Amino acid sequence: MVLEIGEAPLQIILTDDNPNNVKMVFNSLLKELKKGAIEFNLADETQDLYHNICSEYLVQLNSELGTIYEELVDYELVEVEEH
């Protein structure tokens, strides 16, 4: 699954049991969260097992990212753009 955000897309291989890869992706997402809230949508329209797994993964990921973003705001850790 590819998450398109920032300058370089982030890839999570759902069939691989590699927690270090997931940590790396999550750390990159945390850096992006400081710039603003993030929500991912699935671009795959094909109703198959891959679609179902990715959909559920994104629901969980979006939920976690939303919670973390609220905490970053609460602790004033988001970057504020100056005009």
C-alpha cells in the first residue's frame, strides 16, 4: 500500500511482518502531522481482498492520525504558517 504524502510516497507492505518499516512510515507521518491534519482515501475501486484489507487499515490509520493530531494541537506542537 502506498501513502502519497509529502515529497516521497510512503510504502507499507501489508504481507510483510516488518515492524521497522511500519515504524519508519509512522515517524514520517508524525512529521507531516505537525504541518496539518491528514486523512487518507483508498484509490482502488476493485472489490477484492486487497481492497478490504487496505480499507480497514486506512480506517484504523486515519483514526490514529486524527487522535495524534488533536494531541499535537493540545500541546501546541503543530507548525503555524505565518503570512
